[in-house]
Amino acid sequence: MPALTRAERDAFLTERGVVMRIAVVRPDGSPLVTPIWFLFEDGWIYFTPREQSEWFACLREDPRVALCIDEQPLPYRKVIVEGSVELAFDLGADDEWRDLYRRIAKRYVADEGAEAYVANTIEQPRGLYRLKLDDATVKTWRMPVAGEPADGMWHQRYYRPGTKYSQRDA
């Protein structure tokens, strides 16, 4: 099962346009998954919920998250992160981290559009959360690339003992 190297992972996490899905826990214990924009810098994943978003309320009650960052085209890279986030800036402190907010927007829209997006949403308070990858459980995966064997690429737990590609005894 090919995993991304740390350098491959970090390069993937900084590619423009890649969306992250955040899973949080509702007060009743049910899951909530939301696709969002994010920024990866200096080993931290940053993201920003709006004041009225359901998932912001969930994070205030329970900081545990699961993050899925993946892509549709080959080689189907994915990064799965499980951990607890910290609120870096609460509502009302937006001016203190507005440049980071611009960098998040610029990952998804051109510079001029990002400036317009920030200007058009400036009256909507946001919080800023972050998660340090070194403090989380991180799993990566991708399809084999040229020169790598394509057979038996799944984790051994997916192969029944004694079948083709299984390395476990029956």
C-alpha cells in the first residue's frame, strides 16, 4: 500500500483548490461532515468556521475531528487526519488574522477574487481553528505510480488469508 512521503504529503496539502472535509461530533453523538477551505502552513492545518455554522458550535463543545483531504484524479492521493483542534482566534478577533484568511481564500480563487471574497464577507465573524499534524494521527495513501508494482497495493487487512496477494496464512 503506497503511502505518501512527508514531502509528498506536504506538497499535496499545499496544492491550490484541494478541499478538506471535516467531520465533527454533534451534541447527540451523531456525525456531521462539511467540505471546507483550509490552509496548510508550518505543519498546521488552519480553517475558519463562520459564527452561525453548525460545525462551529460542535467544535466549541467537542474539539475532536476527522479530516479527509483527497483528490479525484490519479493517483488518488489522500490524507486522513484524526485529532483535536484548538481555537486559535475566537469571534471578534478577525482583524488579527485577516492575512491568513486571505491566504486561505487565495488557495481557491484568483488573487482579485480572493480580495473581493474577503471584503464581501468581512462583516461575518469567524473563528480560526488549527490542528498540528505532528500531534494528530495521520494516514496517507495513493495509487502506485510509474515503476511501482500495482498488484497487492491494498493494506493486508483487506485480503483474506490464503488468497492472492495475502501475506497472511490461512
